[in-house]
Amino acid sequence: MLPQTSLHFREYEMALAHTPVLVEELLDLLKPTAGETAFDATFGAGGHAAAVAERLGSDGTLIACDRDPSVAEYFRDVARTAGCHSELYHGNFADVLADRPDASLDMVYMDLGVSSMQLDRRERGFSYAYDAPLDMRMDPGLPLTAAELINTLSADELTDVFRRYGEERYAKNIARGIVAERRRSQFETTGQLVETIKRTIPTPARFAAGNPARRVFQAVRIVVNDELQSLARGLEEAYRTLRPGGRMAVVSFHSLEDRMVKQFLSGHAAGCICPPGLPVCVCGHEPTMQVLTRRPVTPRASEIELNPRSKPAKLRAAVKL
């Protein structure tokens, strides 16, 4: 039964769909001000966008982007109350940014986590907590589903996926178990995959902290949605489209993403890159960004208590020089 509320059911569902992570910290780093143009690369349910839009004023612009077409209803809700001009683009943020001119944005921010509205809608197949079609596409128009990936890759290819993108300790065991299982029956649901994973790992690992399928699901989702390649291109395009003084902020949720963001920002912030020992600099390399987060910003205990899914979040930011 729903709690007592004056909201209609759909409004209530939308209110619960996504609690923005590190929103106050993001605002402190981006410092959105009246008249600026902000690009929200991963709009989701609009939690961060609503907070940013509130500070842009009537002369400001919020440009929202998301791969999931279902966010349109959430965007309408944010745009209705935002005091700034608002636009929504459906697509990969790297592609949408690539179509923009140089130095056209004051800020770009990305929340790389899977939104709660995707995790909690069983038919999307993102969650190992529900038995649902094995899909995992952020954009339903993408050609490859999780089921097709699981049913077609060889054991060696699956092992590489689970190790590379999930950092899964038992990748080889799980891959062999999947190949053996699909000889009997093709994988169609998340439940089939979860049960196969549980059967193929050592007994102690089944009862360790967290769901034993978590890393495999992460790896499959990353490949299905080409997430790391999109992030690499998106970071470059975000840098290109920022004006001098423009700010970039990224919230990541696993080590692979965080490492990419850290290396990208530190690479642009580096000065001399000559080999050690040279008496004078000969490279002439100058920093093009200033990192604003010496260490990643993480959620406070109070936020984690209210929103446990925020726990692994890491926020990094920089300003373009």
C-alpha cells in the first residue's frame, strides 16, 4: 500500500524514481549562475537538472540529454517549473555534444549511474533483484540486448567481459557455466543468469556481502550500452564545448569510470610532461584545466542512510583554463 500522500500515483512514482546523488556538492563545484548555459548529459528523472535550472534564471539555458526516451515525461515536469529556457535531446551524450560548436557551454555535468527508474522497472532487465527479460539497454533502440550477448559470446569472450568490465574474480567459472547452461536452454531472463552465476561460484562467495551477480550484471550492462567508450568520447567533447572558465563535473559509480575521469582531468591539468632528469623543460606543455577536487567527493553518512544506492558515488570536477 502506498503511503498517505496528496500526489496522484504517477506523480508519486516520478517523485521516487530518482534521488539525485551529491546534488549540493555538485552545485558547490559548478556554481551555476544567472544567464549561463548548462548541459546535463544524463538527465534521468531530472534531479540534478531541477537544482541547476533553479539557479540559471530567466536568461539561462538548460540543455538536457538522455539515451532513454522515457525521460521525456520527467523533463516536462522539470521544464514546467524551471525559470530558464529548457531543451531535451534523445541520444548518446557524446554524439549530442559532438554536434555543438566549440566554447558554447558554461558547464557540463554527468551522473553515470543507472537511474532508479531503470533499475526499478522490471521489464528493463537491469536488476538482479527481479526476474525479468534480460535486456539492459538504456536506449531500447540499441541493437544488442544482454540476452544476445550472453547467448552468443564464447567462453573466452565472456571471461574477458566479466574480468575487464566487472573485475569479477570468478569470471572463467561463470563464463564456462553460462556456455554449458545455454546448450540446454538459451538465456532469456535475469533470473536464469543469476541462478547460473550462483551455481558456478564457490559456496562462500554466494554468501559474501552483496549479490554475487552484481559484477557480472555491471559488466554486461557496460558492454551492451558501450558505456566506457561513450564516456571517453563524451569527456573529450565536453572539454571542447566548454568556454574558458567553464566547469565540468562527473559522478561515477565504479572504479573503471572513476579512473577514466581522474586520468582525463589530471591529464589536462598537467604542466610539464618532460622525462625526469632534464635540466630544462623542452615539451612546452601547458595545463588546460584546473582540477577542483583534489580527492573525489563522496556522499556523507546522512545521504547514504537516506539513499543507500549513493554509497559508491564519486564526484570529480575541473574548470577549463
